[in-house]
Amino acid sequence: MPAAAGVRQVCLYIIDSGKDVKQGCLPVVVVAPDAAPTGVWEKATGIDQITVSGWAVYPGDLGKAVKVSVDVDGKRTTATADEASPGVGAKYPGAGDNHGYSINIPASAGTHTVCLYLAYVSTGEARQGCLVQHVVTADSPPTGVWEKSSGTNGVTVSGWAVYPGALTKPVAVMVTIDGVRHSLIAGGSSPGINSRFPGAGDSHGYSGTFPSTVGSHEVCVYLTTLDGVDIRQGCLTQKVSAPILPAGVWQRSSGAGGVTVSGWAVYPDAKTTTVKGVVTVDGVAHSFTADQNSAGVDLQYPGAGDGHGYSTTVSATAGDHEVCLYLFDRTGNRVRQGCLTQLVVAVDAPPAGVWSSVSGAGGISVAGWALYPGALTTTVPITVSIDGVRTTISANGDFAGTDAKYPGAGDNHGFSVSLPASSGSHNVCVFFSRNGGGEIQWGCTTVAVILPNSPPVGTWLSSTGFGGVTISGWALFPGALTETVSMAVQVDSSWYPLAANQYWSGTNKLYPGAGDNHGYSGTVPATPGDHEVCVYANNRDSGSTQLGCLTQNVVPAAAGTWATSDGSNGNVTVSGWALYPDKPTATADISVEIDGAAQSFPAAQPSPGVGTIFPGAGDSHGYAVAIPAAAGTHQVCVYVLGPGTTKTRLGCLSQAVTP
């Protein structure tokens, strides 16, 4: 349906027996065919030339390709944005993806000013931005950082290097130790290089260890140019120390049916060699090998890998035992890691756990966790009794934290069950089975069941009025916790729908099992001035529950003045100020249209007094621009652009222009 540009109110009706039944209304933004182009300047590089790339579209004429111009030090190159740019069609349905551009401009080595412009559909253009681009030649010398040097069982150096003019070519690195040359290639992983040198990738790291005697050594690092010349990065004196003792962490000790110890161990000076050890229980030794997976070891000792973990179980009777852990150094000596007193729990010890929640929303729900301290991986059967009617389930669901409390148990000892129950009070009891037979009553409580069709509950927590009425809060059905409540917002005599299905922290805590996706937030249209606003939560069957009413003052989304206009010296000169009342410190953009041709400018100049009208905004919201125009009378209009796609007119007039 034809419609003028701007925000239009669209309503849908169904004709039922000759009567119009209103289904709802919403604001729709209509874009003019000659709307200003939009796009993203994605990248600029400078190797032997300057390359700029990105995408651009006309929002009001999606099938038309945008003309793109690039100025390099004032010299212009023009192209058309008609190349493939994946994702544009998704952002602007119907446009397709052929709105990309990639422009190569010859440029000498050095620093250049680059500016990008997009042409309007009819006349004029909009500047996308400017930057300073440094251009390098293909044979530019390598650059890099010598990041680290260490001296454990030899000399280890590491860092990164890249050719600025040949980004994908690996740099040859030379290391000298007391004058003896060693070669490396900077082709290893080095995260972050691609962000500093776009297009290079992150495979420009180097690292190497070279045998050296104990003592001090002169170490130098060189980078080789593409012409074969070695450029020194630096030199230092590196002290090489003797091999050190094994390192590691005794992470856990538990006593479920015996003594279990676990952790990891590594030789810092021989990281790929497997460490062996012994655990003693009351003086009796039991050997183990640290060759199991232990995530994170390689992060602490790069190159070691994660295969340095250990976990071993020793049979022991119930009661206290003296447990000690030892690791062997590379010469075979036993090095004690520590000792402790470990309580061993019998396999048939009573279960432990927590009955963490019970609720009566539309039925009875029970949840918690349970395990056997003496048989950590065995599942505990749970029985729930409602007024004497018993239901048995298994405590084998996810429950974070049980493994931290009982090392080795894992986090799969949770239980959760929802059972039907009539409205009213019920006696709920929970039992768990012993590992050796029989059961233990965990506890009982009285639960009030709430019917699914109970009225919704919720709050209306905030209301603002910038360019419309914005409200937020939460609502849910206490008897149907996972269902979404439909909301209704009344502004004077107009009604607008919302859904309480957004994230809102805390609803699950108030109503366990509900989750935290019962928030609502939205902006409905309203003209400037005072409005009577009411918020309702609709019942599941019929009717609604009012969450509150108030008088909301609405102010325009954008504010400003057009203070002066002049047509002398072949220019149309306008001045004034503009800002967004809800974001007073942000810079607003204005659009000046002369006979329909628009140009945009930021309102960021000093304008004394604005900060007094809008406290906290400051006075940097003024504009004063001169736009060339032919002699004669012209129709001039000034608008504030935004927020978003909105446009607020500050005024129009006929301006006489003199030479």
C-alpha cells in the first residue's frame, strides 16, 4: 500500500459477520526511495597500494547499486558497490548480497589521508569517514617482538615476527648463543597478530630451545629480510640453571570405600617425560604413574601436553588413616609432596544429600541431590510420598557442586520430579534408600497446590516517556510457571500487546521452576504530553489483572531549535541546536534539505544555555553550517535525525540566496 516516508500506524482487522474486529496495531517505518545510503567501511590496507572494502545499500531502493568514491590525499577514485558481500541480504531483505566493494588505489610508501563517500540516489554524497593509512612496500623489513627468554636445561627463546609487505610469508629467525647460530621459522601460533596486521593470520610465532651448559650465555635474536640481511632484535645475558625438582599439585584426597588421591606432576626441565610416584597409607607404599589426562597442564608448562595426571585408589578400612604422597625426581630420589589424615567411609554408609526445593504450581515438584559417601558413583533411589501415594525416582540428573563437595563423585546426583495433585494442601515426604538395603525418611512438609488457571502475578517496575511510553516489569502464572503471560498496555484509549517472555533476573528465585524468562519491556507510541497509562496481565482463561496505572509525561525523542537562516554569499547558512532528551550527552545529527536535497551534520558545536535547559547535557549541541546554493529562492527544511530511523522536523522556510 502506498505510504509517505516516516512512522505510520498500521492496524489489522478481521471482518466477522460484517463487523470489523481489531487484531492489533503497530508502528511501521516507511523509507523514501531517495533515502540516504547506508553501509559499513569494513577494512583498509596498505601494501604497495591502498585497498578499501565494505558494503553499501540504498534502504529505499534495494536493487540499485551505490556509487562509492575514495579520496586519497584529495585524488578521487570511483567504483560501484555491486560485488558479493554475504549477510547484506539478511540485514536488508530483498536487497541480495551483491552490495560489496573492494577498491585498489595506487599509492607510494608513506602516510596518506583516505576518505570514503557514498553517493545519494539523486544528487550529493555522504562522507563515511576518513583515516590515515600507512603504505608499506612488498620488501619492507620484518618487524616483531622477542617476547621471552628462559634458561632451564638450555636456552629457550620465543616471540613473533612478520613481513609488513608480505603478510603471509613466514619470517626466518636466527638465534646466536655465544656466537653459535641456530635457525627458527616464525610460523607457529601467536594469537593477536592478525588484529595488528589484518590479513596476516596468527601463524607468525617462533619458539625454540637450544642445549646449553649451566652458567651465563650471550643470546642474540635476528630477523632475516626478504633480501637475506639479518637485522638484530636485541641481545641479553641468559643464565642457564641446573634441572629442578618435579612440579605438580596434589588436587584431591577422598575416602569413599578406600583412599583415593589424584593430581598432576611434570618435570619443568623435561616436560614430556612421565613422572612416577608413590602414595603411602599408614606407611604402606603403593606406586602410580602420572600419565593420565589433566586439563590445563600444558597451559602452565607449554609443550608438556595434558597427559600428566594421576588418580589411584588404595583399599582401606573405615576410619582415619595417615596418607602421604611422594614424587620421584629425575635421579630417582623420592620427594614428599605432603601428608594428611584421611577419613575412610564404609561402602554401606548412609546417603547424604539436600532436599533443596518443593513447590505446588499446578502440581507438586520436588528437587535436590543425594549420593552415597562410601560409594560415590552409585545412584541413590529416591521415593516421594504425597498423602501416602509413593513414587520412586533416581538421583542421577545434573546438579553442579556435588563433585566439589565429594571429590570423585561427579555432578550427576541430582533429582527433580513433578507429580499431579489436586488443589489444596498435601502432605509430602521424601525417603532415600540405603546402599545395603532399607530406607531413611528425609523429611516431610505441607505443600499448597495452586491451580493452573490462577490469576497471573507480577510487577510494573518502570515507565519512561521519550518519544513514546516505555514500560518494563515481569509477570507469570503461579499455577503454570513455564507459560508466557500476554500483556496489554493501555495508553489513553489505545491498546498495545506485549509478551512477558524476556529475561528478568529473580523470577526463578521467587517461583522455583519458573525460570528467569518472564520479563516484559517495550515502547508503545504516544504523542508529546500527559497520557493515562495502565498495564494489565491477561488471565489464562478470560479477563485480566491490572498491575497499575499512572500519568506519564511524554517528551519528543529529539529536541532542538532552528535559530537563524541566511542566504548571502551564495550559501544557505543555518544554525541552532539539537539533542536527544533521553541521551543528553550523545551527539545528535541534523539534516538540512535544500529543495529536497539533504545533507547531514553533527550538532556538536558550543551552544550556550542548552545545558541549563537539559541539566547534564552540556552546551556542545549546537550547529552552524553553510551550504552552497544557486542565487534565487529555495525551500529549506531542517530535521533532527534519530534516535534510530526517526526524523524530527525543526521547520521549513523559503530562503532567498544572493551571490
